[in-house]
Amino acid sequence: MRIPILKLRDCLLISIQWELDDQTALQFQEDLLHKIHQTSARGVVIDITSIDFIDSFIAKVLGDVINMSKLMGAKVVITGIQPAVAITLIELGIRLEDVVTALDLENGLDKLEQELGD
Amino acid sequence: MRIPILKLRDCLLISIQWELDDQTALQFQEDLLHKIHQTSARGVVIDITSIDFIDSFIAKVLGDVINMSKLMGAKVVITGIQPAVAITLIELGIRLEDVVTALDLENGLDKLEQELGD
């Protein structure tokens, strides 16, 4: 199972709409980095509204993929972090430093376009 | 396996990035109609760039979901129809009447916004 990555202008949009298993999360990490390279995307919005539980492995993969994307020159916006997910991330010490967050996909995309407009 | 449906303002975006099996196609049909109802979406963009083969069942489901969406008041734009898919659709007599098509997701979204702007 793979997570579809949509290209919209110079951004990539991802909506994760089910709980991720470890294999899917790693596949997603690989796919996203490959897609950033392939499309020269400048920004990425990852919407996790539908995820209301996150384990330590998935949290680590998510943190990693954000840092990897930044290394490749793409800004990342995470949208729709649920209360329980926020609690888990902080309790696990995953800081998501310098990551822009937003309430939902459209806010995330607006914020990203603002950031990229600078 | 379900196909994620992204909500962006008053449109829904779907990118189908693998061959659909029958069960997934029917699940997608149900999910999309439900999501249109739930979000009061006025437009739908379905990107099928990654599909380079389509069988008669999937073609029928696709034709049906377009007509059903229209009944529910949502305009549908199909983007990224590959040559082989276009050939199959016409040969199967699936006309996709009044459906707007476009080359890729961003063109599709632009066309949809134009249509909805009227």
C-alpha cells in the first residue's frame, strides 16, 4: 500500500487518511523524497487530520521525513495534528523544529505559498 | 485499501496512482459520494495520470461516479487521461459526456475554478 502524493504547482500534497503501518511509513518516506527530487518541489504539505493515534516508530519516521525534505530544499507544513498526536510527539521528544503547522490543508497551502513567496 | 480524498476549499482532489481493483473502485465510488455530501463540495478533480490501463469494469465505475457526482451537484474534471485509457473509454462506448478534462491536476483545478466562478 502506498500513499498517493499529489503535485500542485511547485508543492506536493499528501493526505494520510488511515493509520500507517511501519512498512507503509518507510515506503512513504522513500516515495516523498523521490518525488521531491523528480518534481523539484519547493514545498510539501502533509495532512494528518485523520490520524488520531501515532506510535513512536511512525513519529520518528515523520520527524525524519521532515528533516530529509528540508535537506533537499523543500519546506514542510504539517496540518491537522490532533490533540493525542500532539501529546505523543511532545512526550516522545520529537520537536518538529522549524516546522510550520496549520489547522487544515487549505490553511497549510496558504501558509506555504506565503513562505515560498518571500 | 482506500483512495484518499483531499478537500481543498470547495473542491475535492483525488489522485489515483495505481491500477484499481474492482473492490477498491467500488469503495472509492462510495467514499467520494459520501465525502461530497459531507463537505458540500462543488467540484471534484480526479487525476488518473498514473493509470495507463483500464478495464471495462473500472471504466464503467468511473463513468458512473462522474454521473453520480453530477447528480449530487458537483462538477467533475478528469485529468491526465493517457492515450491507452482514452482509446479504451471510446471503444467501450463510455462517453464521459459533459465532463471537463485537462492535462494535469493544476490545469484541472484552474478549469474547475473557472467553471465554478460562473
